[in-house]
Amino acid sequence: MNLWRRKLRLTAVAAVGVVSLVAAACSSSGGSSGGGSATSGTPVNGGTATVALPAGVTNNWIFPFYAITNSSVYNSNQFQWMFYRPLYMFGNNTNTNVTINYPLSPANPPAYTNGGKTVVINMKGWKWSDGETVNAQSLIFFLNMAKAEKNNWYAYSKTLLPDNVASYKATGPNQLTMQLNSSYSSIWYTYNQLAEINPMPLAWDVTSLGAKAGSGGCTTDSAADGWAKCKAVYTFLTAQSKIASTYATSPLWSVVDGPFKLSSFNTNGNVTVVPNKAYSGSPKPKLSAVKFVPYTADSAEYTALKTGELDVGYIPTADVGQKPANSWLPSSNPLGSSYYLEPFFSYGIEYAQPNFNNPQVGFMVRQLYIRQAMQYAEDQPGISRSIWRGYATPVSGPVPTVPTNEFLPAIQKENNGQGPYPYDPAKAKALLTSHGWSEVGGVMTCQDPSKCGTGITKGEQLKMTFVYSTGIAAATATYQTIKSEESQIGIDVTLVGQSFDSIIGESLPCAPMGPKCGVQVFAFGGWGYDGPGFEPTGEPLFATGAGSNSGNYSNPEMDKLINETHTSSSLAVFHQYATYAAQQLPFMWVPNPNPFQIQAVSSKLHDVAFSPMFTLLPEYWYFTK
């Protein structure tokens, strides 16, 4: 199992991918495509389910408007969304669904008119726990803040939301009408723009604790004063979100519209949530509480499973057998009858992200031939077999290869899924030597700067540091193997392990060759297409200046191809973008664990499923006796 940032993509034809994944899941032995159930029994209300957090992960950000440094599925989809429902939810209580879920969302489907330039959103009239309505005002609050603080919003890409909104206003208490600056694909705009809006309560429109709801003025602010009121509210809320010790007691964060609210929060990672009795949606939680427990290593978490301390946890790759040919689950259950096993599929990509603006390696990784050599040096099939026991698939571009889907371009299917750069260390070394490099003391050294590339000096060595996420033994072994493989072609890789939270805290885009570009290669895990952007059109990761573009990749042709996917629903247009991204290697692709995890669930806990969109829905869970 690796650790993921955020988010993934789908479109109107996303059902194709769903069908493929459902078929695969249903053919597995012992797995289910819905909430699992290993034994029969009498359902009971109440009980506390104890759930393991991924090793090395803690929830550390509660305010659902944040910069890339606080962006992860563990803070958003699996923490904030239990309390503060986004405008549109994705995934459901199955192991397979990756589409929009209107029944779980506080808004009805958007209506597009005027050639796609007018969007009307009708809210359902849900209630915040303080009695206020989740209405058009809740959306205006968020949009005003996005206007004021777009550079501090992880989902922002230049020219996109909120830049592409000419105007917006409440046209009824529960209705918001938006006028867009151009005609857009309704699927793309819903999945990759509207889905990033998170309604916010009037109780948050303040600049001090105890202030009257709305007194901050952000909900009624405008550009006339430079969004000064919204900026002040953002500053206050961000400061409060940094004080994690107050999450469970703050009058701010206790105002929720989701199925749960915080009961206790410890900065060491121990978190307990309880039902929000004012929740307007369905189903209502049956459990009395859900307790989340942190671990520093997956081995310790597995010990807790074996001793019965957990109701839900994952089995480390080292403790499952080799993947059977026709099943997503191991042939035997290492935990016996006390637990049943569920596959946790991932709809995403795994990668190491070079920092194109780092002063030490930026000029080197800007050279496509160097990125090609690094990819050729990596034996993805071998890593999958030897480290992940077959529970990983090659990544070859920006589109997930599993499940099979229409978005996957032909180029990514080449060479048994390795794409245009299959394992070939001889070709990798030849690329380097033909561009002016030769080995000196086992490390490639530039001998001819005119061939090495712009900014690379004579005598400069191909050395770089990968900062990787600790706590997951298989992930550590993966990067140790990559280090060894790169050394075979003369690239000297140093590995530095940090916690996942620590790495993403350093991942803010930075100025070219500036002092804040300290990380050379980010290796925190990968990206799930579960926001920002649920359709894999690339703007969050690869667009110039995008808020989640931690590696500072910039390519005018890539920008052009991405923008074309926003206005066209043509699959051919999408494939042009995806093919170019696979060829250009903005990232170094690494094997994607799939299933992402093998989860173990107590035989007494039922309707537990693991969404490929990382949507956590414990309101469905219940115990039996």
C-alpha cells in the first residue's frame, strides 16, 4: 500500500470502467463488490468500530479550503467529508463505483443551459447542525473565498474555477445560478469544477471565536474592496485549523452537515467521531462511534489485527501470499474466521515527482532524455512480482491502467502496460552517453555541456535525492529497488524517508531555482482521481501554475491539450492529451498497488466497503450479535 495525495477522473462514459472493475471484483474469491458480510447475526444499533489509519498518517487539517500542503485523501475524503459534505459526493458503499453520487450529495444534479454557459444548482435544503440551511448562501461563501484566496486553494489552476465564472448569484434561497465565461463540457465542469465546491456554514463567516455568524462579511463581500473581508475570514479560519488540539471543542468545527461530528481529537492521531443527530441525508449512522487509531509502521498495525484490537485494518503485502491469477484476494485468509477480507481498489496512478525548479537537479530533470533514461531503468513488472507479490500493476501515463477504461490511450497499453518506456537498462544508458555523459567512479558525469542540455555544466554528476514516505515496508522496498536500478545506469539516487504528512507539507509550488524548492524528487506515493478533478484531464497535476503541481512542471503544448479536454467531450481529444503526457514523462511512473490494500474487517461488523474514490462511509456500517 502506498500513500496518496488526491484525486481522480471520470466522465459520462465512466460506467465502462465501473463495469470492468465490477466484473473483476465479482470474479474474485472471497471478495465482494459491496459492503462485506462474513457471518450472519442479528443487527444491533450502537457499538464502536475501531479503524486503523494508514501507517505514518494522521488527520491534521479540518478546514475544507486549503493549500496543497494540507491536501490528501486522508484529510479530505476520509476525514472532512464525514463532517462537511462537498457539493457533490463520489463513489458509494461498494468496492467498485467511481461515479458521482447525487443521493449522498447536498445538491441536486446541475442544469446546464445557454450552450453550457449557464449553470443552475438547486440545493436540497439540508440543515447544518446549528439549524441554518445548507443553501445558496453556503455556496456563495465558498466561491467568494475562492475568488479572494485562489492562490491558497489546492484545486486552483489558472483560467479555471473561479476564473472561468463571469458571475454568480442566489436566484432563490436554495438556488445558485452561475454564468460562465465560455461553453464547457457539462461532464468536465461538473466533475472537475463544481465538485471542488464545499458548502460552508454562516457560523464560519467570522474573524473571532464567539462572533455573530456572518459578521465576517465574506458571504456578502465583493471585488470592490479587494475581497478584504474574505481574506480576513480566511486568515482566521486557517489559523484556527492549525490548532488541531481544539478540533473537537471549537464552536467552529462543531457546525456540521455530514453524518458525523468529532467527539475527541488527539494530535497523536487518535480520533473519535459520533453521529450527527441533525444529519439531513440518508442513511443515518447505526454505530455509536468510530475510533481511528494511528500507527507508525504497517507491522504494528498488523499485530493489532492479529490480537483483535481492530475492527478494520489492512494486511501488509509481506503477509499475504502471491496474488492468484484469477482473484483479487489471497487464496487463504491469514487472520482466520475472525475477519473477512475486502479488496480496496485504487483508481489512480503512482509516481515519483521530479522538481523542475530545484536548483540542484531542476536543469537535469527538465531534459526529456534524462527522464526517459530513468524510466527505462525501472523494472516495474519485477517490482510488482518481488515486492508487491503481484498486487501491483505498471503505471505508464496519466490514466489508470486498472480497471480497463475508455480513457486509456493505446500508448499506455504497449509493452504489457509499461507504455513507451519498458524496462531496458541498455537503452537507458545509451540515451545518457549519446547526450554527452560518461561514467566517472560509477556516476554519470557531464562531459559535453552542449549535448547535456541547458543549465547543465561540465563535471556535473547525475545525482538526486528522493524523499519518500516511511511506514509502509513495501513502499520503502520499492524505492530501495529503484535506487539500485538507477545505479546500474550511473544515476546516483539518495533516499530520505519522511512521514507522509511531512512531505506534503513541503510540496507547495515554488519559484524557479529558488530557496523554497528544496525537495529534489517527491516520492510520497501517488494521486487518486478523487479530486481536485474526478475526470483525469490533467489540470491539477500538469497545468502550468496549478495548485497541486508540486514539481512545477510547465509545458505550453501540455497546457493546450489539457484545455482542449475542457470544452470537448471527444474521446479522441482526450487521447491526444493522455498520449502526450505518457510520452513527456512529467513524472517518473512507479507500480500502482492494485488492490491498493487488502483490508480485514471484523466478522461482526457489516456493510463495510472500500471505495476506489477513497470515500469513507461508516454511516452504512453496523454490528451484529
